[in-house]
Amino acid sequence: MTTEMDLQQDEMREIIDDFLIEAEELIDALDSNFVKLETTPEDLDLLNEIFRGAHTIKGTSSFLGFDQVTNLTHKMEDILNKLRKAEMKVSSEIMDVLLAALDQLKVLLDMVKNGDSSELDLSSIMSRLEKILSESSDQSDADNSGSTPSVEDNGETKDTTVVKAEPAPETKGTTSTGPSTSKKSSDQTIRVDVARLDGLLNMMGELVLGRNSLMQSLGQLNDEYEGDHRLESINHASNAVNFITTELQMAVMKMRMQPIGKVFNKFPRLVRDLARDSGKQIELVISGETTELDKTVIEEIGDPLVHIIRNSCDHGIESPEVRKKAGKPEKGTVHLDACQEGSNIVIKISDDGKGFDVEAIKDKAVDRGIVSRADVEKMSDKEIFRFIFHAGFSTAKVITDVSGRGVGMDVVRSNIEKLNGMVELDGRKGEGSSVIIKLPLTLAIIQGLLVECDDEVFVLPLSSVSETVKTEQTEVFYINQRPVIRIRDDIIPVVNLSRILNADRAGFVMAEKPYIVIICLAEKKLGLIVDRFLGQEEVVIKSLGEYLGGAEGIAGATIMGDGRIRLIVDLIGLFKIASKLG
């Protein structure tokens, strides 16, 4: 009997977990769609999609006995149904209440997720929903007495005018209402525990290492027995293994990939609320939301993007009155774009606001003692923009609930550094500003640049390598007895890679080191002096374990094709060591 009860409890827990996952997807879609509906109130397809989402949550929560979730979504559904039937018109006031109800729904579902069986006080939001419904009754009766077409549950209209409103395409996890729609088969998708995907990715990494070893050994055989026809079949087989391994690796990595729209879709609501609270008119334009990247990166990039978008809305976009005086449209625009460039994803957040005030940034940097007045006057705009990433740095004259306390951009930098990414700022006063973030698609298998320095071989994450230069092609000079180089508008410090990892301050002869690798971490740059390049290779990051894992400047290790272990450089640690020794 106990075993049977345990099985029933496990089955119920699995059903609840599936409901929570589906509900989370639906709520994310509702959050975004409610904001779209406010700007396109006549979009019947969108209204139908919103209605189906709320209806699905209501139906499943009722089956599972989550009464508060059911009651709240039922009231939301009543309002949505009146909107669909043209008995009410979409207004900012109605959307405020629906979004507030959605926020309460999120709280309720979090309580279910955490196993909290207590009840939430919904009296306030329920009375607001009831008020909207009661106020619409008289208007609804007047509308129904005429010949104004109204939308039925099946998406059709009645009365004298017949209009067919096709339902919106089904979204994952939604259940359609009405006989005219067809439900997407649940057999097309399957949910897999992340731990299983991690295990599969780990085995894939081992396969890549084996492939690399096979290809290197075969290369040595071909060199030793050049022209030997007996190696032809082995070469064909190895090429097939190489091709299949690459394809399999991409397939496994794609299993962990998620569209960045999962993060982007949260921002229309954020911008909408910020605009209403500040009395501004702001439009958020999103593109590239189908761009995919690793689940780990998706989970980490959300907070930095929130800080940047909040700054764009609060610091960047001006009030309608100010914009009008400046000859701009009263409504400001924030663009959020993502695209893939090779093995990296590039995210750009730009606005048409007031831009960066270079002189104000200079003054603030000098006042805080970050730089001297003489030095700051010699800097390029790009170098001056980097002061914005200093902790506590803000040029805002008025502190608001959104920004102005100097908290935000330093958080952006630290989060992007953790992902081995880089960030750049650009903009002109009065013309707007932009933040460009470059991130690796995945953190498990990386493209590495193999370099040799002082008879040691290291792997540098290729995504963080900006460029390489020859020492004979660039002028090296010294500031405070430390070597630096000038590349275009940047003054970049240079260090000996192997010695900095060994915390060795000893000097070196520049002429004996022919190459400099410029690496980037967020907005910072550093030149690494090396002896030679050994090529690029796809490497699998292996942990060094608890005993060696704390070594500063080392992210992990990888096994090369010849069986040797090579250390992978941790850029965050490397920059920290360089700053200590500098």
C-alpha cells in the first residue's frame, strides 16, 4: 500500500512539475503579448492567443486543485473574452489591471513551486478586476444592441457583418478553445533533465578528445609513410569519424541551446512600466530573438541586460518635452538586437536618447581621483567611456528609483567577465548611445588559440582574442617603467604571459618575443607577449578539481591530441594578477 501511495505521489508531483513548466512559458508569453496588445488593440489574432494562454492555465490549475490560480485566471479570462467580443476596448487602465493580475499569478505559481500551501490575499486585485467587468456591462449592452460584430469563442463574428478572424499559430504548451483550431501534438516535444544533457555533453567532450588524438596520430603516420596506399582506407575512415564527430557535437550542443528570445521577451513589460512611471514615451524594438546560445549563458545574461535597458530608459531617453525641443520625435526608441558571428553571439542595445556627455564623464572621473586632468585630456572618447564601468560611477544629477546611485554598469561588467565576454560603449552627445556585448555561444567546448611562451604552452579562449601583432610592427614605450603599446586609439599594457602566471615581476627582452596577443575582458584590454603561435584547436574544458581548481589565472585544462595536458587561461584571474603586479 505504501509503495502504491508513493507511486501516486510521484506521478502527481510529475504532473505538477509539467504544469509549472508549461505555466511559466505561458506567463512569459502573456507578459510580452499584453504589452503588444496595448499598442495593437485591434489585433484579434493576438487577443485569441492571449485568451488561450489564460484559459490553459485556468483549466489545468482547476484540475490540480489550485483554487486561487483558477479564480484569478477566470476573472482575467472574463475580461479577455469581453475584449474579444468587442464589448470592451483595450485601454491603458485595463492593461494596468491585467498586468497587475499577471504579477499576482506569478507569485501564486512560485508558491506552488516552493510547496507553499498558504493563501495569498487577492482581495485587492480581484476587486479591481470586478470593477472593470461591472463598468463594462452598460457599454457592452449598448454595443450588443447594435450591429457591431462580436468575436465568438471560435474566432468568428455574428450579426450582419461576417468577418473571419483566424486564430494565431499555436504556441508551445497552449491549448486552443473552440472547434476551429487544431492542437499541436505533444508527441513532437520531450522534456529532458538538464543533468542528462550535461552528462551527454561531457561524453561528447571525451569523443572530441579521442578524435583529436586519432587525427594527430594519423597525421604522423602519413608523414612517416607518405604515399603508402595502405593508409588510404584508414584516412577515409578517419575523415568519416571526424565529420560525424563534428556533426554530433553540434547536435548535442544545440540540445542545450535556447533562443535568446526567452530573455528578450521579458523586456517589453519592463520598458512599458519604466515609461509609464517616468512619464516618457518609449518604444522597444527587438530583433534577432531567434538567435540561440547555451542555456548557461542564457541564465547569466539576463541581469546585465536589465541594468543596461533600465539605464537606456532612465539616463538615455529624454522626456517628450525635451525631445520635442531638440527636434526629435516625442517617443524615444530603444533597440535590442542579437546576432551570431562565428562562435560568438553579439548583443547590441542602442537608443536615440541624449547619449554620453564626454565632458561630464571626464569631470566625474577627475573628481573621484580615477585619473588626472592632464591624462584624461589625452584620452579618446572610447577610453573615457570605460570610466562608466567603475563601481559607484554615475553622472546622473538626480537620483531616481531606477538609477543614479552608481550601481549597475559595474555589475554588467563583472557578469560579462564571468562569461569570458567583452563589452564596448559608444555614443555621441544628443544622438544616442549603444552598448555592444560579445559572448561565447557555449562554455563547455571552446575554440582555443595555442601559444608558446618560455617553453610552456597555454590555451587562450579565442573568443576573447581581439587581434595579434608583431612587436616589430608596433612602437613599444614605457609608462611608470611598464611596457605599453599604442594600437589606434588604445594604450594597452603588455606582459609576459608565462611570467605573469607565475607571479614573476622579472623583466624580459622585448626583441626576443616576436608576437603580442591582444585579449579583451569586458571593456579592458591586455597585450600578452608570446614566443610563437601553435594554431587554433577546439578544446574541451576540464576542471582541475578542488586541490588545483583555485589556481588564479587558470580556468581549467584540456588534453591535446598527443595526450599532453595544456592549461586554459582564465582571463578574469589573469587581469587581476596583472593589476597586482602593475
